[in-house]
Amino acid sequence: MDEKIIDIDMKGAPACGRCFMLVAGYAPQVTTTAATYHRECFEAWYFGRHGKRPRLVPGHSGARHRFMVREAGELAA
Ligand SMILES: [Zn+2]
């Protein structure tokens, strides 16, 4: 039963914008207006680009593993 649920989750899973592997619905992840990333991938990318760690805001209850970026404007820079 559990395996079936995971299968369904992965079918709708987006691909990470950095490593292009699927981001499981229950995995720590960062969503931006443009894409979804694994949290680790996003932090590595952001640090390489900006030289500092991103300020991530956890989602609401039930989605606390889904983070948003506080300073979204820097993503486009
Ligand atoms: Zn990734």
C-alpha cells in the first residue's frame, strides 16, 4: 500500500532545476516561481552564485519541508 502511494507521488514530481532528478513530494525542496530544486541543490547553487547561504522560509504546516526563498529578487540577478 505504501509503495503505491509513493509511486503516485513520484509521477507528479517535478524535476530538480539543477540536477534534473525528480524531486519527491516528501523530500526537502525549494520552490521558486521558475522551478523546483532539491534543498541541497538549491543551497549549493545559490552559494556558488551569491557567496552566501539562501534565507529559506519553510512552508505552512503539512509542507514544512517545502521552502521558499525570502529574497526572490536575487534569483533573477
Ligand atoms: Zn537536485
